[in-house]
Amino acid sequence: MKYVKADAVLPDTLVRKIQKYVQGEYIYIPAELKKRKKWGENSGNRQYIKNRNETIKRRYKNGDKITKLVEEFFLSVHSIKKIIYDKK
């Protein structure tokens, strides 16, 4: 998130209206709901976890034991089971 001076991007009349409520402080203006990205979309983490989970499911179906997956992916038994038995 970067900061932008209000008077550089907003009309003077709007800046004066905002100054009635806040002066010399930071205001966060959120993105529109339809333009917001989900967690991990910018960094690629969302896709990484999706690929990792698919790999875990595939390897379990192909015969790998949960204990082997726990050691290899550095996850708890509980986490591996959640991934394997997920209905999605």
C-alpha cells in the first residue's frame, strides 16, 4: 500500500469536505469489493498452496503414507488429513 497526497488526486472541493472530518491524518480508502483480491493472489502463495495440496492428495492416492507426507511437507498429521479428506 502506498500513500498518495489527497490534493494531488482529488478535486479541491472534495479535499475541503474531507478536512471537515480529518486533518493531517492518514485515511485508508479500501478498494471496491469487486476489485479486491483474495489472500495470496498477489504473492502467488494461494497458487503454491493449491499445487502443494493437489500433490499431497495425489501422492496419498498413489500409496504414500501420511507419516511420509508429514515429514516431507513439514505439516502436522492433522493438517495432512484435512488436505487429504477435503471434499473440494
